[in-house]
Amino acid sequence: MSGLAAQAEELDVSEDEKETFAQRGRAPEAVFSSTLSEPLDWQNTTLVSTDAAEAVRAMKAEATRPLVLSGSLSLGRSLMRVALVDRFRVVLFPVITGRTGLERVWEQFEHFSLELLASRTFEGGLQLLEYAPTHLERPPGTAWDRGAADGS
């Protein structure tokens, strides 16, 4: 993200979006990692190598603006598991990778219902969907049997 913020002026996006990227580059950030060490190469960035849930709870208690997580499915998954995610944003790219897709992105997530709060469509069909997640103990329709559904 720091590279994107540095290149904000050259991006083919609206002036408002360029400013959003630039503001993001100036905002304080945290990197959650067990492999990186300080000093970090990124400005305004703090390394968090302790328990992520505890660190995020503390950040939320002190925050004056919403916290945003980008780029880590495993961190997002663990924060959702302990109810530390208030809003869940999904960017839908109008592409189907089919059999060549590298991974099943949501496979490791627990069950959540998603209440649609907002949506936005960009040029080219890209969509931003914003949801409020609610943890579910089991998927809806608990009588559903995967074996029966796939013919086994």
C-alpha cells in the first residue's frame, strides 16, 4: 500500500481517489508480522509482532477514526473470529479464474451472515460491497448435507 500511495498522482483514477490514496500514505499504519523486524522501510508504520487480537482491541479503544485492514486474509479471519471486525468490504473483480484460480479464498473462514450496508460500482464493472458481519454457529439451512448435494 505504501507503494500505491507514493504513485497516487500517476494512477488512472479520479482526483478524489488520488487524494484518498495519498491520505492513506500519510496515515499511521501498523504491520502485523512475526517475520519482519525493525526498522521498517515504510514511513509512519509500526511493527506489531504480539497477539494481533489484543493489539487490535487496544487500537480500537484508542482510535479516533475507523481502522482498516488490507491485504491479509489470515489476519482478517482471526479478527472476525473474535468479533473485532465491524465492517467487511469485498471488492468484486469481473473476472472468473475457474480451474486456474490459485486458492479458495473463503475456505478457511468460519460462517458469517453479511448484512449489505453499502455498494459502489466503478468503471469497468469493479464493485465495492460493504457488509456488517455476524458470526453464525453453523451455516444457514443446517439440514443441508454436503454429501447429498454433490451426489456422494
